[in-house]
Amino acid sequence: MHITSVDRPPAHLVLGSDTLRLVTAARTAVDKDIRTWEALSRTTDFAEGAQL
């Protein structure tokens, strides 16, 4: 497959197995943090109907 021939090329293309491993590990860590702190994150929402 050639990236130049696809109809919708990816917005993010990770090249190389070493880079793929590093990016995957970083995303896994971020996803874990998001899950761990999701409840706290949601408590920072503006009240319904609040104006900025």
C-alpha cells in the first residue's frame, strides 16, 4: 500500500516499529490516567446553562 494512493490518508501516521511501540506506550499511559481521573475531570464542568 502506498500512502499517496489512499482516498483518505491518516491525520497521524506513525512510521517505524520503534516509534509505534513508543507512541502506543504513551497513549496507553494517557488512557489509564484519563480513566483513573475521569470522575474528577467531570466535576469541573460548568453548570448547565452557565455563560462563559
